Amino acid sequence: MGSWGAKKRLEERGNSSLVVLSSEDEEDMDDEEECPRLKTPQQSPRQGQPTPEEHVPKQAVVGEKVTGSQSVSEHQPGSTQPLPPIMELSFSTLHAGVVRAQANGNLVVTDDGITLPLKDSRVSSEEEEGVSVSLVASQLRGYAVWDGGLAQNGRLFQGCPGRAAPSLLFLWVSEAQANLVQTELSALHPVTLPGQACPFLLLVLREQLGDLQAALLASMLDVEAFRQGRSYDLKSPLSWADGLALIHSCPQDAHLLTLLGQSLVADPGLGTAKGSPSRTRGNHRSREPYSRLKGLLPTRLIQYPPLPSKGGITVTTEDLDCLDSGQFLNDVIIDFYLKYLLLERAPGPLAERCHVFSSFFYKQLTRRDTSLEEEAAIPARDRRHQRVRTWTRHVDIFNKDYLFVPVNHKAHWYLVVICFPGLEQAQHEEWSGPAGVEANGRKRKCQPQASTGPSPEASNPKLQNGAVGTGGDSGKPTLRTHNPPACTQDGCQRETIIKKPCILIMDSLKISYHESIYKLLRDYLHVEWEVRRGTRRDFTVDSMKASHCTVPVQDNSSDCGLYLLQYVESFLQNPVVHFDLPLRLERWFPRQQVWRKREEIRSLVMELHGCRGNGGSSCR
């Protein structure tokens, strides 16, 4: 079991759990106004003597409720456990690359990640439209809280003279998370020049954080789930100098430098903005040369599929480390190889009938509600669908036969396949065997294959005893079992097959309890159908059956991600055609196929990297 995206809960602290604060009372301000009206430094109390009026919020909070200077634990009726900690901060804008998005509520920090509600600038202010961008805890590589005065010479606060600049929250995320943020923001601000997403996000808070609030934020971002993705070369919170050096290391984010009032040319002595005080929160280490920090960003190897294709996944040298023996596969490798399989290893007609969700889909669907979402009078399944509603805006999943959903739950990867979501009842069809399938994916009229006839392997010695065959359209060698499952295309000997809408679980650890995900996905399909088709359809336990497949299982504790990839690869090369549940697929592929997959993926990445180095010409 295991994964880079694993999440662990905070240790229970009883009645002494973390006091949760949101930002101070915010004053009414225009949405376009970057600078809030704040107290001047002369009006603030001396450092080390914060007053309750300055640092204790009056907004509703979740977890422990703070009233004045006393904290009172707030529990659900009948509950003996404290609620998980949540911190809310008021912010005005998010800057990601050249995109500037306005806030549509408070940013929320939990032990699972950070949620950023954003407005849709294309609709009127009276409408509550927008998008909620979620940052997974394990995808945060570093962060900083800076005094906005450091950027006083930049474009960020132009037009706000004489006002105290608010605090800036700087977030450094993984490239996988950056690509996802770019995808979600494209719903609000279409990206005219798609390319590599920059891993830096800058949030302008509505006010300056007090010392207590800054300390609480640091404690929230220092829990185990956030530390999993943390860079150990730089200690967070990052200093102003280290943050600027990182931004200089990212050539596609020159816009952020201009916002902060910095030169576009890296300066070995960079640090404090000209004429501004050298004060930052947290990390007060001396300024270090840019050259020491230049190599902290992982070396980018490939973007697949390459430009001008959209939705490219960036694979770095750091991602290849998870392909070492005994390591858990990370989200990037999972998403990259699944996309590669669909685009290059699946027969064309079958690929058109399939859709592969990102590994972030399940994380986003299952993340904990923010307090604003809980207060909204919206059913839970609609709230969950709202988080991922933009992910299928270019595809009607009900026109697909197979939806592949990679899931990481409690540090373990497994696969969910939603079959025939557009069918409302089972269908029986004549089956003429794989020889009866034309290039366009339709069956030819021919004599049904006798159930007592010899298997394809019996007349072809090369396919016996796990011999080498070819998979898909690529001609790549693959190991085939000598006796493929009877429910698959290569092994089916029936005259009639059945297709039925169902949810299949393929788990390499024989974990049998998945009732929660069955319900979760049925709810998702229910709302997606209403949104896409404009009618009501109930996806019940009877109309959308659920089944746990018997599949080849892992023989160690680290290969769950490899088996997930092999399940998809085998499905695309030798798909299930007869859906008489439960499916028995234990002979789908030999275990040796999985043993060599780490090296296969590594070689594939380096081969694609070599193609890019040769001018981008195809090597395949």
C-alpha cells in the first residue's frame, strides 16, 4: 500500500485541540480593490502584546469556537471527539501565472489541504457562480507569509498609496497540482497560450496577519499530510529572498515578478525590494545566492502529450524516483501512464469509448466540506458534484462505455471502472468473437464461435504458456496468459454476451469493503445526468450494480499502483465483453508483467525525453 498522496489525520488532542481562528472583521470594499483599509502600524499594539480585539475573529469558525480571549470546545451533539481543525482567512485575489481571480469567500485550511473559492468574472455579481480550487496537502512543496510592504514598488498595489499593504500568502505546489489549478482556472479565464503551468500561487489577504494568526497558520501547514510533499532543501515558511529565487527559477512566471516589483533578471544578491524594510515572517535566514536555489525545482523531462495538445502532464526527474524498487507510485506517474495507454496503446475504436479521470478526481470529490459549503442549503451530493463540475465540460461521459477512476484511499491505490453509464438496463448481444470485430469497432456478421471449440492459443504456440504477444496498436510486446478469462474478448466462447451498467472494483489487496465509494459514484452520476441531460435518473443499487472483481493480486506492500496501471492496460488490450457479475479475472495477465513495469515506465519517459531533445520528432 501507499502513495505520494497519502493523508494522515492529526493526532487527537482531546479538549486542548488547536484553537481555530479566521481573519479579523473585514470592512466592506469594492471587489476590484486590492488594498483593504487597515490599521496603520502606529495604531497596532506592541509586538508580543496582541489584544483580543486585534487577533480574535468574530466570524463563525469550525472546530473550536473562540469568544473573546476564552476558547470553548464546540462538538456535535452526542459526539465525544473534537472536530478537525479548520482555519479560515479572508483574501481578495489569487494570482496564478497571468490569471487574476477574485475571491468568492474565505480560503479554508484543513489537514487535508487548502480550498480557494473564486468568482466567475463572466457573470453578474448577484449570482453565486464560480469555482472552488482545492490544493491537496501532499502537493504543497513550500509556503511563505510575507509583509505586503515588500512589494510596494510592484504592480500588485498600484493605485493604493498611503494604505498599509496586507499580508501575502505564497504557495509553492507540485507541477501536477499546478496543472490541475491551471485546468480549473481555465473555466473562469480561458488560457489562450497553453503551456507548462507555473507552480507558484500568490494570494493577497485582506489584511495583515497578526503574530498569533501567522503562528496558527504555520502550525496548520506543518501537520504530517502537508509535510509529505515538502521540499527539504528549503525550510518553510520561505524567506522573501528564497521565494524570489524560486520564482526566478521558473521562466514562465515573469508576470509574478513584476507584480512583486522585482527585476526579471536574477540577482545573486536579491532579497529586499528597493526602499522597503527587510521584514518577513517565519524564516529569517540570511539571503543566499540565487545559484544555490536554482536547482531546487525538479528538472522537467517531458510534457505528455506535448504541445499544442491540451491537458499535458509534466514528468520531472523527481517523479522518476518513485519508480525505484519498493517505492510507491505518485500521482504524476499514475496520470501520465494512464493517459499514455489511452492515447497510444488502446485500439482506436475502444479508446473512443473510454474516458480516464485524473487521480485528483476522487480526492476532489471526497474532500471535506468547508464551513461555507456546509452552511449552504444544498444536498451533499450536489456540493460534491460542484467541485468537479468543470472536469467533464468537454465530454459526455454517458456516451462512453468505460470510465476509469484511479483511487488512492488511506495510502492504497486501486481502480474503479464504471461500465455503460448511459445504459438504463442490461442488454444482450450476439458475440462472434474477436475475429468478428472490424477496424471501425463494429462486429462483422459471421458464424458464432462454438463454446467447445479450441481457444486461440491452442492453434498458436507462440501464445501458449505466457508467450510474448503484441498489445494494442503500438506493437509493443506484452505477456499473455495461456488461458485468458472467459469473460474477456480473447477468452469468450459464448454466442451471446450481456452488457449491463455497473461499477467494478479492481483491488490488488483483496479489500472487499467499498460501499462508500459505490454510493459516492452513484450520487455523482445522478447529478451529472441531471446537469448533462436535463432529466432525472436514479442510479440505485439495482440499476447500477456494484461488484468486486477477482483479479491478480500483489505479493508485496508497494506495488498497488503498478497493479492499477496493469488492470487498465489489460482492459484496453483484452477488454471484458461479458458482464455476468462477479467477474473472474485472476488469469488476466501473468505477475511477471507487473514485475517489469517500473523499468518499462522509466524507459518510456526517457525515450519520450530523447524525442523532445531531437526536435520533438516522433520516436514511436
